[in-house]
Amino acid sequence: MFTLDVNMPEVNSMLFTHGKGARDIGIWHKRVGRVNLQCFKLMEKQNLVGGPPKFGIEKVISKVCKTCQLGKQTKHPFLVQTTHVSSKPLEMIHLDVWTMKKKFIEGCRYYVSFIDDHTRKVWVYFMKHKGEMFQHFLNFKAMVEKEKGVSIKCLRSNGRGEYFSNEFSEYLKEHEIQKKYSCSYSSQQNGVVERKNMHIVEITCAMFNEKKLQNYFWAEVVTTTIYIMNRTPTAIIHGMTPEKKFTNKKPNVSHLRVFAYIAYVHVPDKKISKLDPKVEKCIFIRYSFLKKRYRCFNLSTQKLQVNKDVVFDEIAS
């Protein structure tokens, strides 16, 4: 017989609903980046993604999540006018550069985000120096234009000239890509990227506050946040996720796992002797760009590895 600690997050997660599978809704709340209850209801009611079980979401008890409050709580917003949305993908791309005080594990301190105005899908690239942004834009442009078969028409950013070097500006002029600026110190004029980046920061902070990770993991957390955001509903895009609207394919999220929880990564037989352990104990930190692979961090060796053969323990943390 053991004493049950009702203050444990795993126990608290059971309070989200009643009956069979009560704990699962709490686990899924963590897997999908701690989306709010209304977003979860929408995902289930409109069948926006594949993978999660049916919870009977109308019976879910509205419960304050402490971790969400630590990372997401803000002042009540002012009323704003309805945001215009472009009629086609790549008609307008919003961009912004964010600076982090601590360096990422690979030495990066900045990231540039690109947001498609029509679909609200987000892409992010990490940088050691802001001067790398032009090359990241070229890589981004080549990727999305090949996928959609159309060209980027317009870039929108704030008025800081650091975003557009002479080389960058000449390239945009040559390829007939229009530049639009919001006024300096007026984030409302570039509200799409400002709100999206604030959402990224909120979820990232929530994950950090729950797991108390070292700051050099910030880029991994941001990448995981954006991966989830592209696969969950957003208020502007009705009836589908950004991923579905951009690719025309409904995302399957059955592979999502709770961030920074224990992951047992399989070790190939050729790397160990017969009596050695078959797995390495790691923590899960990011979804790999390779299909159905996970990026994990070995706390003992301090090394990152990517593997598809992973068993997760989403109860132990």
C-alpha cells in the first residue's frame, strides 16, 4: 500500500474528467502544448486532427492549470478590429526576429519567424547572428514556393532596417517581392506576427516553468511549440488547422508526446555487448524533421540523438 499525493501533476490531471481513461485528457493537454479547453473542444467536435481518442469533451471539467498560468497569464486584451487575411498562400509573409538572453546549446541567440498570412502556418530558423537572416529567407522561399507552386508576393515586418540589408533589398526588388513596414514602436500594425510570437513565448515559458530546464534548451522548446501550433486550431482560421490549410492534409497527432518527459531510446545491437542495457534513458525535447522520429537528450552523456525506436514514460518526469 502506498500513500497517494494528490498534489502530483499526474493525479491532478485525472480531475479533468470522470470515468474510464480519466488520466488521458491530462496527458493530451500536455502533449498538444497545453492548448486551452475551447481549442480542445473544437479539435474533437470538428475532427480537425487524427490520432487522439474521443474523450466526450463536453463532460470535461474546466480546471485552472497552474503551469498554464505561470507561462500564459496576461492582462485582459483590448478590443481590436477583425484582422484581414490574405486570399491565397504566400501572398503575404510576416517576419520578425526575436532575441533570447541565453544561447542555445548550439550557440544560437536569435530566431527569425516567417508566418503565412493566409494559413497562419509558422516556420522558424535559429541564428547566431542577425546577418544570417537573408540566407534563411532564401532557404524558406525555395522550400515553400516549391511546395505550393506559387511565388511569395509580399514581406511585412516592422520598420527596423536591420532586417533588410542592401543585398536583401536588391534581391526582393529583382524578384518583385513587395516590402511593407509597420511603424516603429507600433506593434499593432504588425499584429499577426506580434500575437503569434507572443503565443510562442507563452507556451515556451509554460514548458520551461513546468520542467525547469536549462536555458540553453530554449530553441528546442520553441521548435516543439511551433510544431504543435501548426497542428492545432487558431482563431483566425476557421474549421481547420494551419497545417491542413497550407498542405491540404489533415494532420495526425497520434505521435505527440509530453515534452521533456522520460524517453527510453533503443541502442543498436552493434553498439553494445550482449549484457549491456538495450536502451539509454533520455528526455524528449523535440520532434525531428525526419518522419516519426524524436530528438532526445541524454542527461548522462549530455548528447542529443534522433531515433524512431523510443518508449515514453509520460507519468514519470
